[in-house]
Amino acid sequence: MIDWEFCYTAPASFLSSPPWWLIGTEPFEWKEEDVQDYEAKLEVFLKVLEEEEDRIGAKRTLSSLMRKCKHDGTFWYNLAIREYFPLARIMKHCVYTHPFRTQWIPLLFRWTPATIHRLRDL
């Protein structure tokens, strides 16, 4: 017998996303100062994780995947996929990430600068 109640299926990229719950509020509620607070707490979290990975001799580390995910903007995309109801509020945080500016806007959305500005001000 398999108890499916506690099963979770998601894209593998979700596993490399940093935890969003470090500051105790939902990301779609974050203001700019909350993002800065999150980034400071994330840095502490990642340093502790790196220390543990070094201690056990891990070769490919979760901390490096999480850093990359945050740096390249994947963190925000993964949140947008998981939390689709407040999509506009999450997207306002990623409109200035490099992948979003160079790939998503020109190719998919064709948003004007005014649209991007409105998203940022949500």
C-alpha cells in the first residue's frame, strides 16, 4: 500500500531553489526592504549549508546550486510557477534579473517599459 497523502512531485529545479521562508512572510508580500532582509538571511543560510557540505566532503553542492538559482533569477521563476495566483507580485521582483531582461521580455512577452514599470510598482 502506498500513502499518496505525503507525496510531492515537482520539477527538479525546485530542489535547487533557495528556501523562500527565511524571513517568515510570503514572497508576493515582500517590499524592497524585505528582499534585502531575505538576501542577508539567505547568505547566512548558505554559509551554514556550505560549512556542512565541506564537513561531509560533498562534491556537487546544494549551496552552489542555490546560489546560482538566486543569481540567475530562477528563484523567482520557480516561485511564479508554484504560486501562480499572485503572479504579478512575484514577477515584479524578477523583471530586473538578467535572464528576464535579455530573453523573456523581448521574445515572449513583448512588454513595453511602461508595463514593466507598472509591475514593479505593484
